Amino acid sequence: MKLIENWRKVLTSAWSVWLMGGVVVLSGLETAATFISPESLDVSPALYSAGTGLLAAAGIFARVLFQQSLAQPEKKDETDGA
């Protein structure tokens, strides 16, 4: 397995990464809610699950969309020295 050339830019700019990060956060909250009272979230379980599912679906959709800002390869910094 090899990283893509502009992996840093993708990691910080791609919508799919941000959306899947939202899924991770919501999933973590859902797991934490099992240790806390369900009423403390003040959100219905059905709404919460629907939000998590929609974020996951949006992440998949965003992953296959062309993102113009990610199309150009990252310029190498020549000041690093080697």
C-alpha cells in the first residue's frame, strides 16, 4: 500500500475526510452514551441514528466526487534540505 502524492492536502481538505470524522465523533458519543444516562443527550435515538447514517452516506458520496482543490499535486518544499 502506498500513500497518494498529495495525502496531506487530502487529509485536511477532502469533504469525505471531514464527513467521516463527523461519523467517528457521533459514533463515539453514541458509545459514550451507553455509560451515561440516555436522557443526557436530549436527542431521540432515532434522530441520532439517522444523523449518523446520513453523515456516513454523505462521506461515501463526497469520496467519489471530484474536488477541484485536490486535483493539483502538492508543491514540494525545497527549503527542507536533504
